[in-house]
Amino acid sequence: MITIIKSMFLFVLAGLFEIGGGYMVWLSLREGKPWWIGILGGLILIGYGVVATLQPANFGRVYAAYGGIFIVMAIIWGWKVDGIIPDKYDLIGGAVALLGVLIIMYAPRST
């Protein structure tokens, strides 16, 4: 159980790094914010790559499962940062994505 909790924490941390860093680059290039915000965002994106390596599973499995976490976190980011309230289809899609994460990462395997 501790491994699953640590793994989920790492997924959320990676998501914050990826979405936050990407958002800072977006603000710099698309919204006219200072260049240093974009540079800082790029450095944070490097942190995302490092955090992902701390997962216990193999690269393909981690990145496949991370896609589901990213979907949910992007919906939450859009809601809390951009003010876009998720509709029922966002919520259903997010739930399906999380179910995929649980299956990919934590389903019992014989090997």
C-alpha cells in the first residue's frame, strides 16, 4: 500500500511540474509575460522528467498511466486556474482515465 501511495504522490508531483511548467511557457509566449517566466517554466519541465524516473514501474507503463493522471489534473487546472467548470463529460472522461491508471499501474500481474 505504501508503494501505491508513493507512486500516486509522484504522479501528482509530476503533473504539477508538467502542467505548471508548460503553463509558464504558455504565459511567456502566448500572453506576453516576461521571458524569464518561460525559462523558469522550461526548468520546471525538466523537473517533471526527473520526477517521473522515480516511479517503480518501467518507462512505458509509467508514461501510459501518467496520461490518465495528466487528463484529470488538466481538467482540475482548467477549472481552478482558468475558471472553466468541468461538465459531466469531462468528469466521466476523467473517471475513465483514472480507471485506466489503476489498471495499468496496480493490477496484479504474474510476472
